[in-house]
Amino acid sequence: QLRIRKVELSSSRLSLDLSLPKNADSIAVYRDLYTIAQTMLVKTKNVDQVWVRIIDYSGGAGTTSTQLVLAMVAQREFGKDMEKKPSELSLIQLEQELQNRFRLTYTSKWQQKYPL
């Protein structure tokens, strides 16, 4: 669901910048992160790390034009047995799967947009 803004493949690391649309809900974000990690770590042989940045490009009056919302670093060794499809998992299950397997960094922008 999130639009890809930048892709870089260097050595065995894939780096992605995704644009966060105004109307995206948190489950869409988690599904995209899960799908990207699953596809790159389970279904490829040449990617060992996936770095994803989710960025809000909307900006507004008095704010910077781009703000980091969430970042994820996923390593192959922790993504080996990701067999379930993201559509089979609830929001809580997706969030737990990603947090238990990979390194997620949330910014205050995430907490503003998706309060607990």
C-alpha cells in the first residue's frame, strides 16, 4: 500500500524508503513491512538485510517537508520461518511478529499518528 520512494541494493543489503500516505492505517504499514521482509529474506538468496524507512513527505506549514515515521532493520537469520501470509495475521500479531524478529524504531511522528 505504501509507495516506494527510493530503492538501493548494495552488496547483500536492500534499503527502501516508503512514503506514508495521510490515510494509511497502522495495519497497512505493518502488512507492508511484513511482506517486504518475508519476500526479501525468505524468497531471495542474495539479500541478507532489509532496511526500511517509512517517511511522511506531506509536510505542513512550519514543519520540515519530510519526517521519519518508522524504521526497520530485518536480518535473514531472524526471518527464516515467516510462513504465514500477512493477510492471515491480525494487527497485534503483525506488530508482535515484526517486533520479536526485527529491530523497529518508532518516532514521535508515529506516536502522534497512531496513538495507543
